Amino acid sequence: MIEFTLPSMGADMDEGTLLEWKIKPGDAVTKGQIVAIVDTSKAAVDIESWYEGTVYELITEPGEKIPVGTPMAIFLERGESASELKKRTGAISAAGSPLSVDAVAQRRKVSPAARKHAHECHVDLDSVVGSGPGGSVTYDDVEHARRGAADIRAAPAGDRLAAMRTVIASAMERSKREIPHYYVSETIPLGTALKWLQAENARRSIDDRVLLAVLLLKAVAVTLKRFPELNGFYRAGSFLSASKTHVGVAISLRHGGLVAPALLDTETKTLLQLMRELADLTKRCRAGSLRSSELSEATITVTNLGDQGTCEVFGVIYPPQVALVGFGRVIERPWAHNGEVTILPTVTATLSADHRVSDGHRGALFLLELSDALQHPEELDR
């Protein structure tokens, strides 16, 4: 038996509302298949299955709001029959231990301080997402849930933008409170990269032309291969380096707010592939049609202010990630090289990183190697 639970799609998600099931009892389910659509504070998200099996029961009803981690459905594993499961659950019920959402929630460990704080603040522990070892609930988890609930109650009913801002505020407040940030920056000359990009785009059709933003994303992904301590997750007091690079791209929404879905396997794709995927991701993001894997699998985030932004940006790390790279707008500056001064287009790259995992020396080296990668743009189109 497999319990299919509502997945977390970021540190700023505590709950979701089921809009629609894409499966029914008896259906075969494969890994990566879209099985449901869930409304979060940011968008309606296509929820993918991480399992293979057969749908036995749908627990959550459309329109129901549930906390992250709540069982939504039960799948049969390969080779498992419905009659076998009925016998097992029947025996469990006869023994006085019915299979229920409450029983699942009670299996989690809750620290005494967290339990006391939850009682004092009237916080339902079943709705709290645990960040401790094995998903255990800590005092900070209860406090995070209390603040988030207060923020959501303060938001005007039905106002998605207000709700989005409150959950973003809660996640960023938690990030700044729990993550010891450090910051480094480097101004990078872009003369070579822009000349190469102009020549390359002149050879391509209009539909196949590539933006500078994509070149920057690829450069970050390629450089990260030599800095694994910036690519991964910090959970339960320890860091786990990611085996792949899924770059989250901060995308502003037309009605306000932002999301940062991931370009999966960024370092393995050509610039054209990334350009097409970024265009598709941006379109679906603004239409409110994203997949759960795109919202939950980013291993690092990049924010790019583009032509409308300021010279530089120092971002806040999106937990459980441990780093964020920012790019300001491209600006022409005097540039000294080999005893001569010329005017070159430049961009200021910044790194916000978690001091528990890396230090300023490694962060500075990362930006220097990022700059070097952008001096050889042809090597990034592989």
C-alpha cells in the first residue's frame, strides 16, 4: 500500500486546495503522471505521482483544503490486490487501530517545547510541517505555522495576491531568521558574450534566437559543477549536495508576486533547449499552470532584474536551498585592460549563500569562475 500525500512545493507552502482529480479508482499510475490539480497561494499546480501502482481509493474531495503531508489517496503497489489490502485494513480496524489521517499524523515526533507552544497558541499540530530529523516538529515549526496562520487570517478573503504576499513574507522571514547569509559580488564584462550572442542569433531563425538571460543561467549551472556546496539542500541540521542542477528562475507575475520554478537538468541542455523551456515555463507560470516537480526540485535560484532593474540585487535564500545568484541590468562602464581604458557592457553578479555550508572565499571563487565562463560563451552551448 502506498499513501499518496500532498507534497510540499516550497518553504512558503503549508496547505493546498484540491481542485480536480485526474485519476479514479482502478486506474494505473506511472511515475511523473499528473494525478491532481491543487490550488496553492501562488497558482494552480499539476501534481505528479512519485510512485507506480493502481489507484485504490481517493481520500480527499475536490474543494477540500488540506495541510502538506496529508494523505490524499491510496495506491496499490505492483502485485498487490485490493482484496489483500481490504483484509489488512480490516484486521487493523478490528484491532482498534483504524487507518486514518489522524493516525498518520500521530506517528510524527513532536518536541515537548513544540507541543507546549502549539497548545498555548492554539495551533493544530496536524497542520504543521516538520523540519526536524525524520520530519519531527520543532518549536520553530510551530512558530512558523502560527505566524503564517495569522498572516493568512489578516489577508482579505479571496485576494490571491494578498495571500501570496503573506506566504512569501513568512518564508523570507524564516529564511533570514534561520539562515546565516553572506554576500559577495563581482562585476563581469560582457563584451565577448554579447558579440558572440549577436553573431549566433544572426545565423538562427527568429524562433531560435537566444536571450542573454539563458546564457547567464547556463553559465551558473556549468560553474556549479565545481562548487557542489552551493547546489543542494540544508535539512535537519545537515547539507545534502544535489547530484543534478535544477536552476530555479525567479519569474514575476503580472498581477504581482513571483514564483521560482525550476529548469530541470540545466547544465546538460543546449542554449536553444533552455530558451524554449524558459519561454514555455514563463508562459505557463503566468497562466497558473505549473507542475509540482517544477516548484519543488530547484537546487539553487537565479534572479535576473533584466533591462528594467537596478545595477545589482542581493536576494534572500529560498530554503531549503543554500544559495541564490542575482544579476542586475547590463550597464556600460569604463573598463581597464592591458593598460587601456575602454567602454564595455557589464553586469554585476551577486551571490547570497548559507554560511553553514560555504564561506566567502568559496563564494568569491564561484563568481570569478562564473565570470570566466562568460568570456568563453561558445563553450556554454553544449
